[in-house]
Amino acid sequence: MPVGRQPASVQVVGYRSRVEDHAGLLLAEEGSVSLERLNPGTELSYSLGERHCAGEVDGEVHHACENPSAPYCPEHTSRWPCARCTGECDKPIEACDEKHAVYLAAFAPDTVKVGVTRSWRLETRLREQGADRAAHLRTVADGRIARQIEADIAGELGDRVRVPTKIAGFDESVDDAFWEGLLAEYDPLSTYEFDYGLSLAKRPMAETLATGTVRGTKGRVAVIDNNGSTYAVDLRQLVGYELTDGGTDRDLQSSLGAFG
């Protein structure tokens, strides 16, 4: 630990994406972990301090790390073996032998990606990503077959969507003609449509803050009203920050509506 550096009293050490309930922040204090739920109407009043490695969470226990790399240092960065898998593997994890679903996830107004997940997690996975619409294409015997199919489709549609791209469509709906064209081409087994209850008249501004009234969450993004403006906060960008009570006093972007 650097000379003179004191352990953080409270640190953001992880997050929970919105699934059936709303998202939340994992907060560590003196080695214990608690969940700060981000339900609509929740009032947040934290200032962001220094940011460093979030360490390791083991259940409700936190193992701190003072390495300045954030959100995680190399020692605490996990590598998921399936992250870039294209099916050319020996199925290295036990879950690979479960049935897998291949799906399309759409984000307003006209962005789509292909993905795979264990079949029983399909709807959960779609909500974790904040998908607006989705299509279940196929269910296959194992993860290797699913990844091979995914790799073939990804050459045309892609298999990743960045958070800023998702936020850019928060105030829009999926283009019906675009979506219907995809459904006609891929002939899915079933389709999904999700409503996250954000009721946005215009696009929220991307910002990293933990002050304001939570309007709602969509995947790993929290939408927060603050001083007449609305912000979209990527929860991963909060991981590693030390928190202190009391709202932020730094200057934030303000929407034009804040001055009306």
C-alpha cells in the first residue's frame, strides 16, 4: 500500500445489471459487501473520490486491493474462456455441455447483435444487456455448436454492442421495418419485447455520477435525474470509486431543458 494511503471506507466493488428486479451497486465497507438497490425513486447522494482496483468479492466478503488500476488490476481481472470463443474448443467449462440458445438482441433504433446463452437463462441474459427486442433463433445441444452458429451470423450482424451505442437510443423505439426484415430473414422460434419504464422524451446524457433520483435502469445503465437534467450512468464506470456521503459538487453537463 502506498505510504500515507488509507483504505477506502466505502468503495463501489461491483454492480448487478437489471434482470427481473432493478440493478444495484455492490458497496464494500470494512470488508463487508452490501447492495445499494437502484429502484425507481431511490435518492443517491454520493461524491466520487479516488478510483483504484475493486479487489475481490467472495459472497458478502470483500478483499481490498490498493493497486491504482481500475476497475481491476491484472491480478483481479478474470478472463472468461467463452468471451471470444467461436466453437473451436474442447468445451473447457461444465456449462458448455448444457443446451444453449442462439438469439438476436435489438437496441433502438436499428442496432442488432447475435449472442448465445444457456437456454434456461435466455430472457435473463436479454434483460442483463438491456435489449429492447429479441428473437430466439435456435436451441442446440451444447455451447460449442452454439458458438459456431454465432460466429457464422456475427460475420453479418456483429456480436457486440457498446454501451454508448445503447444509450444513444434510450429515447427511441426499435425501427419496425428494420426488425421485421430481420425476423423474415432468420425465422425465429419466438420473439421478445421489453419495456424498462424509463419514459424518456429525449436522450439522457452519458455521465459518471452517483447523485440524484433514480428514474430506472436498463441493463447495466442507470438513468438518474439531477438538477433538472437526466443522465445515463454506465454502472461499470463507477466500479473502483471510493464514495463519500453528500452529492457531487463538480460541474455536470446540463440539458437545455434544465434552463427552461
